[in-house]
Amino acid sequence: MSQVLFHAVARPSIILRSSRFLATVAPGSATRHDWTRNEIQKIYDSSLMDLVYQASTVHRQHHDPSKIQLCTLMNIKTGGCSEDCSYCSQSSRYSTPTTASPLLEVGPVLEAARKARANGSTRFCMGAAWRDVGGRKRGFERILEMVREVRAMGMEVCTTLGMLTPDQARQLKEAGLTAYNHNLDTSREFYPQVISTRSYDDRLGTIQAVRDAGISVCSGGILGLGESDRDRVGLIYEVARMPEHPESFPVNALVPIPGTPLEGNERVPHDTLVRTIATARIVLPETIIRLAAGRNTLSEAEQMMCFMAGANAVFTGEQMLTTPCSPWDVDKTMMDKWGLKGMESFEQKSVARKEGTTLRDGGVSGDTHREAIRP
Ligand code: SF4
């Protein structure tokens, strides 16, 4: 813990912001996978006004700037996790307000998915707090059933279930899974200060299994862990070098949970959040940048700055996994005011491509379906 705090304090308080390099990053150029860490650092270190302008320009070239993906997250198995992620209230190693409960039955999960769809969410994500799905045959079969049923509603389906083997990824794909969330959390160097029970390469192995199964990847990080600017750049660098960028890059702002080792961490400054989002937008131009945990602590104006900088997805509904979420009605009012609309399911081209014939033959791309999923 003391190391974590030292890391935060040691961060230089004054950084010389330059926009010279930013001017050479030509908007509209091809998506790159050969970024150097130094290049990304220079983008990140640019003057914030120029950085947001450039990110917004890139965003408009690759995405409809009026569209935000609305995703609802549900915890289908809470707490009691054997891992030691130092930010997480669900780890059994810490004494937190979260109470452990078993894997939910299929019925209540489908009911929640229907409610999410009726409120305009087009992606439904289910999370289970455990290290991996190994040795949970019956539980995994129940999850496959949930995936099949939610997919049959015409929604994008995502799960976050810890580490996966290639065979488990294949079964999820066959059940109709659209995306799998597995965050890298932070840079390779800082990671060991956050988690010790599984390695960075373990995480990359699961992401590879998901990729190989033809599932879209959702992988990003958490800000406010005590990391430095260099670590935030290191996280973006790690995904920027992948042969295929993640289709989704969540940017979470730590919500410190009493009882966890990071309970005393300070809230990440808003300009750091915006700077990270804008850098990710420029480096990962086709990716959906997801403004995730901690959004409910931002004012409406702060959220809009994140959208200006290229964020184009949010979690909305009743709750994140264990922390509060902005409710649908508040988000609808905010989006109406600012001229934003919800994305339709499978609107992101790279995600639709992965669905292939399933999407064409399943009749979910037609207007009738799209009408059906509007609130
Ligand atoms: S983040 Fe996931 S793997 Fe880590 S302790 Fe929490 S539930 Fe377990």
C-alpha cells in the first residue's frame, strides 16, 4: 500500500505540455498497430485543449458523434472471489460491505435484460466474481443458457467471468456471445502493485482465447489506482500494439471501497480522465471508448467533456457490479439535452462483422428489430 501511495505522490506535478507531435498525427490516416510508447506519451502530454480537439476530429471521422452505446451491467454471482485485486469489494481477502451470493438463476437475469432493453440499452453484460470458470460445469451451462436467451432478444451480449480457456471461449461464442470483458487494468509495470494472484500474461492469454474464438474484446483499465501518467500511457500502448485493437476500451475511475487496500485513494482528477480518453480515441480510432465505473461522480458538464474527447459508450441502469450507476431516466434527459442518441445493437461495424451469418440469418439487423429495441 505504501508503495502505491508513493507512486502517486512521486508523479511530477508540472508537465510541460506540447502540441508539436499532436499536429503530426494526421486524422483520417489508417488505423495503426505499430505505435511506439514514446509516440503515445507525446500525444498524452499535449496541451489538453489541442488534445481534445484532435481526438474529437478523429472521433467524427470514425464514429457518428451523436451516438452513445447504452450498456447495462448485472452481477450474476457476487463476492467471495479468491483473487486479490486491490480495488475490488468482491475479493474474499478484504472485509468490505459486499456480501457473497451464489450464481443467479436464469429467470431473474432474463427479466433484468428485458428491462434493460425496454429502457433503451442495446448491450447486456453479465459479471461473475471468480478467478475462472474451471470446475463449474453446471454453473457454466447456466451462463451459456443466459447468453443464448439474451442474444435471442436481439441484444449484444457480453460476459466478464475471469480467465477463460480456448474451449470455454468457443462455447460462449457458439451460445451467441458478442463480447468478452477482461481488463488489463493498468500498465505491465504497475500491474504487480495492484494484483498478485494472476499475471499480466495470464490476462493477455484470456484475451487471445477470446480473439481466437471470434468474440469481440472489451479490455481497458482503471484510473486512480495510484498509477502514474506513464502507466496510463503504458495501458494504451499494450492494447494499441495488438494485431486487432479491442472493439471496446473501458475507462474506469476508481470508486474507493471501504475495506480494500485502495480505500484511501483520491478521486482521479477530471483532466486526467479526459486526457486518457482523448489519447485512447486517437490511438484506437475504431474502438468504442467506454466511460465506465465512477461516471455517476461526474457532473453533466464533466461527462460531456468526456464525450467530446471521444468516449461513446456508458453503463446505464440501476447499478454497476457493486458501485452506483447513473439511472436510465437521468441519462435519457441528459442525452436529449445534448443531442445524443443510443446506438442500435450491432451498429459498430467491427462487432457486426464478427457476428457474420448469425446476424444476417437471425434477422436482427432489420428495421423491425431495431424498432422493437427502441425504448
Ligand atoms: S476484480 Fe474480479 S477477479 Fe478481481 S477480486 Fe474482483 S471479482 Fe475477483
